[in-house]
Amino acid sequence: MPKVKVPRKSTTVDMTAMTDVAFLLLTFFMLATQFKPDEPVTVNAPSSVAEVPIPDVDIMTITISEDSRVFFSMEGQQYKQELIQKMSALKQVPFTNEEIKAFSLMSSFGVPFSQLKELLAVKSEDRAKYNQSGIPCDSLNNELGDWIWQARLSNNKVRVAIKGDQNSNFPVIKQVIATLQEKKVNRFNFITNMSTEAVEQ
């Protein structure tokens, strides 16, 4: 009985479709990714074993540097435009459309309100070199409380996170927490680094 010959088939695989999918995914992630904006100060947060993630939207961050300067940031360009307009009405200081746009594109800032126009006039690439003295939050001049209150009026879904340097002075952190409680914000998160113990587990 003669042997049946199995026809040989080509082992070549057409990779055109896979290449198209790879480039589509690459393009999607390049366009959809949000790059982390430059921060005016570097903060070495304390370690913690907590693994609760901080949301990417509707978040207000109060940063406390190693030398106890206070910085403020808020997510969402539209909300930031509303925020600066509300602060403009509160402080009775007008802002131009260019200044409002510059504020909405700014990540974090830490200057008294009287110096905000000067900061906004600095080019974005030179803003990191600008010496920001911090937002006043003492009992005599608590501008941080105004920013917090007006931010909540701009976005009532906003959640608060405190990012403090592990070497910052405790009285400043205590004053920030007292300001939040004064503005009826009793729930907030602390941003920390992952502890090495939690990583080893």
C-alpha cells in the first residue's frame, strides 16, 4: 500500500496585523498618558505600609516641604480656572485671561497671594527657579484656608491629600490639619512612600 504524502505547508506567519495592533497600542498610550508636571519642591515622604491608592482625579494636594513651606495644587484645568476667578473676587484682584490660563496649566505653587501675579508672569520653563516662600497658613494670615474653601466651591467632589516631608516641622503640619478642620474637611489622606517591610512581604 503506497504511503500517503502529507502536503507541505509554509510556516511563514503574516505579522502585518500584529504590527498594526502594536503601533495602534503604542500611539494610544503616547496620546493618553499624562506626564507628571514639574514640582517646585522635592518632598521625601515618610514610609508606610498602607496600600490605599490616591485617586488621579478630583484631588487637592497640600505639600509641606522639608523647610516647612506650604504648597497647593488641584487637578483639572477647568476647576483651576474657576478657583482663580473665585480667589480674584474674594481678594478683589483682577486677573487677565492669559494669567488665568497660566494658572490652570500650573501644577503646584507656594507663594502668598500678593506674589501670585509675579509668579504667573514667569515662563513655565523658568518657574522652577523662582523662589517660592510658601502659602501663609498661620493664625494671623491663613491664605491656605481661602484656597481650600474656594477649591471646594469650585469642585464639590474634591478630595484632600497631604504630602509632607518626613523632616518638616510638626507645628506646620498641625496648623495645616487645623486649617482643614476649620474649613469642615475632616477626611483627608496622607501621601507616603511604600515601606521596605511591606515590599519584602
